[in-house]
Amino acid sequence: MKKRDEGQLTMDALASLCKRRGFIYQTSEIYGGINGFWDYGPMGTELKRNVRDAWWADVVRRREDVVGLDSSIIMHPRVWEASGHVGGFSDPMVDCRACKKRFKADAFCEEQGLELQVEGKHFVLPEGVQCTACGSKDLTEPRAFDLMFRTHVGPVEDDSSVAYLRPETAQGIFAQFSNVLATSRQKIPFGIAQIGKAFRNEINPRNYTFRSREFEQMELEFFIKPGTDSEWHAYWVNERLKWYSSIGLPESSLHKQVHPKEKLAHYASACTDVAYDFPFGTQELEGIAARGAFDLTQHQTFSGKSMEYFDPDTNEHFIPHVVEPSAGVDRIALALLCNAYREEWVPGAKVEGGVLAAEPGGKPPEGYEARVVMRFSPRVAPVKVAVFPLLKNKPELVAKARQVFDMLRVRWSCFWDQTGAIGRRYRRQDEIGTPCGVTIDFQTLDDDTVTVRDRDTMEQIRVPVKELTDSLARTIGC
Ligand code: GAP
């Protein structure tokens, strides 16, 4: 099935499915929405939860050398001075005086094949740059735009009560390094992981949920002995790439983007992004950075509290270095949605045959009908099994189907659907990407077998109820 090369997947088609099937809605839509903020509906909530659970299982639970943390979103403002975010976390922006649109200056230049210039502490627009919206050359000079959301803590709104919504979860980890070390019985190398919301007042939120103002991060700070940075960095790049395959993103759509040495922050020794081929271009899902001792040293300096580690094996004291794999839940969910989306032609009631690749804008051949199917890996599919009594007005079918449903839902997220023609019910599940459908029909009442339908091949097999859980587990794999 070819898709985006042929222009088959547009973000509009995806957004329409996401709204129709309860994955993603515009936030506070009834009031006209607010740019850069999104709500996840029932299916999106399950999808995101599965992403988080898969990450937590593989990065924390299945390892002995990583522990979890859940730090507060609002922290002491000094945290953000130490981290360099206060005064330093800004994007250069440029305004068009003609059409009044505002752009992120670096991306704006890049789109025109130009590079934003840096002169000392200032950004300067290159020769020939023009507004990408209206073509005007009447542009402001780039100005720094603070990305942190500010608020006030307590009843008085003055400078002394200013606080920030965290722009990353990482600093909560660094600020609690000593407490976790003292209470977790870990020895270096070990990691602290955290999943949580982060907020950035992005100049130009765009590409659906890709660049949002409120989003969720999954970050690991893996503390290591100085000098082992490059080997641990390579280790985590490899681990993280494998993880993306484990949630169903094909290797061919993933790219390792190595940051050139001259573009690294002064304290970093390496940074590699994992990028995915979105319909709007190849874009970052995660960055894996070797940040040296920068963060802990900064917090030691600003707090006056030691961040040193004593190595009992070598009797050495040192500030640990860190390798940081930092991923975005929303971006991964978006990549999974893009990757899963297929438009196909499938046999209608009167013809036999397999699934055909739909042609963009084309009409299905005689006897076939079009379907949209989300081919999620079962590991992340929002619903694993749908259960259908063939007819809702036959109490014995409904009662038997309820028994099957109750048996399966102790293990998997299941969907009960008794309304409408069975074909229509299958299509509804295809659109939310449910890997297996189980239908309870009259034969079930005779021989205690059910029909199991496979989402991708649409093949149907009969399975005895007593073998159903094992049979489904082979498809679902978890
Ligand atoms: N602590 C390092 C850090 O925050 P980052 O590259 O700025 O690094 C890490 O962010 C990840 O967080 C990104 O790879 C991306 O997945 C996600 N992310 C960052 N900004 C985002 C935004 N505005 N909207 C959605 N996700 C975002």
C-alpha cells in the first residue's frame, strides 16, 4: 500500500479521521479553540497512554538501573536561572509589517534556502529574505521571544512571586538528583526517568499537534562516569531506535540525525535526533544528548548544594555526566497516527478477493468499497478487541457476547458494539485500528465457537471460546 508518496495521506484527512473517531479535538472548540492546544478524545487518550506505558515499561520497569520521578510542574524560579532558561530560552522571531504575520526567524529563512545570521548576541536576517505569506520584504529585525509561560504564586502579583510553567521535565530530575540517589540505592551508571507535561509559548504552533504550546515529554537523565559519555550516548541512540520499531514505526521511516560538532552547545559532546517521515517532512521525535556535567554543576552553583557522587569502588568524588534521551508523547502519537492511516479498497458483500491499494481520488472497482483503516501495532492500538453480538434483539446472543466481553476485558481494552449492520461495525473498528473483532452468532450457541476477524487481512476464522484468549494473544502479542 503506497501512501504519502502519492500524496494519499494529507494532514486534513488525518485530522478529519481523528475528530470523527475521537482521537484529537481542537481544545475548547465550542469557543473557537486556542492555537497550539489540543484535547485527546477517548481513542487518543488510550493511544497516548499506550505510548507512555510502552516507554515506562522499556525504559524504567524492565531495567534495574532506572528509577522514576514525578516532579511538580511549577518549581522554584531559581531552577530556571540555573538551567539557563531564564533569559536564555527564547526563539528569534520576525514580523512582517505588511501582512502582520509572525514567524520563527530560523525556520522562516530555512524555508527560503537561506540561513539566519548571528552577529555577536544578535540575529540578523540574510539578504533577499521575504515574507513567506505575502512576499513583502518589509520585515522587522529578529527579536528574542521568551518561550516560558509565566505565572504568579500566591495572592500578590509582583516580581517576587513570578514562577514558570516548566518548559521541560528534565530540570525536575536534576533538582532531585541527590534525594533520588540517597533513597534509591542506585550506583552510577543509573538513570532517573519522568513523564509529564511541559509548556512552551511557541511563536508558531503548527503541523497539527507536532508543535504545540502544551505537550508531554518522556525524559531520561542517565548519569554516568565522566569519560564514558560517547559509549553511553551510542548505547542510548541504539536502544531508542529499537524502541520505535517495537511500537510499530518502520525502520525505513525513521532517521538518525547527528548534530554537527560545531552546532552543539558548548557543554555537549554529542546529540542525535530520531526523526520520522511525517507527511509535512522529516521531523524530530526525540533528541539524545550527551550533556556532560553541565546541568548538575549549574544546580550545584546556584543552590550551593553539592551534586557530587562518591564512587565506593574507586574512592573518587565527581559530578556525574549525563546522557539525556528526551522524547515527546504527542509527536510519537502523531507519528503513529500518520503511519497507521490507510485508505484501501476491500471486497463488498458480493465479491471475493483481497485488499487492494486505493488510488488517490480514485473510485473502487465494481464490487469493492473503500475503507479507512488504522494499522496500529497491537502494542499501541487504543482498543485491542471489539466484541459484537450479531443481533441486539436476541437476548441469548447478547448474554453470550457479554460473557465473552467480560472474559476478555480483564486483560485487554475491549469495545462493546451491538448497534447497526455487522459490516458497519467492522468499519468503525477499522477506523480506530482495533486489531481483532469477535462476533457471537447463532453457531456460537450451538458449538461455543466465535468468529474472529483480523483487521488487516479481514480474514475470519472460527475459534472455540475456551481457546479465544490464547488465540487473540497470538495476534495482540501482549
Ligand atoms: N530536555 C531536553 C529537551 O526538552 P527538546 O528537544 O527541546 O529537548 C525534547 O524537547 C522533545 O520534546 C522533542 O524531541 C519533542 O518530541 C518534544 N517537544 C519539544 N517541543 C515540543 C512542542 N512544542 N510540541 C510538541 N512536542 C515538543
